[in-house]
Amino acid sequence: MTGFVKVACVADIPEGTGRSVEANGRRVALFNVGGAIHAMDGTCPHRGGPLGEGMLRGSTVTCPWHFWRFDVVTGQATDVPESCIEKFGVRIEGADILVEERALAAQGNG
């Protein structure tokens, strides 16, 4: 069984917003799309921008540095088909958002 680590509270991420958090030394981007929380690597593969600080429209986040866009549900880049962001398993326990610990241990960020 995979362990999970608390990274934030549900109340910290209102619907239609995102946030950057750090967990186990890794930047994680959290997004609330229609009440569902999504977690992904928080570092844009283009130049390392903080995806959790980007603008979220629907399920698409735009990196605040160079405007690369990603679907937060799938992790797929919308403008660069060969690029995608690693998605992390999420669990909600009460008011807490937990992310899959195994994903956080992988050092795929730049």
C-alpha cells in the first residue's frame, strides 16, 4: 500500500484556483477544478516556472513565466504535445489534502 503525505488543507485551495506547496523537498502544484483537487509536479518543464502560481481557467493552467499551458487533469501540455507534467495521486481525508508519498520521493523536478 502506498503512503500519502499531507500537503495542504482543502480550504486553502478554493474552487478555480491553484497553489504551490513543498512536500518532501519537492514543489507540488495543487488545483481545484470543479471541487476536485489535482496534484502535479509544480515545476514547468520549459524553464522551471512555478505552475501552482499560474492562472487557472477551467482545467488549464498557464505558467506565469513563459505561458506554457497544461491540462491539470491529465498533465498534458496543450501547446507542446510532446510535453507533459507528472501527475500525483491525491486523497482527501477530512479537511486535509494528501499526495502520494512515492511520487514525492521521485526527483523529477529541475
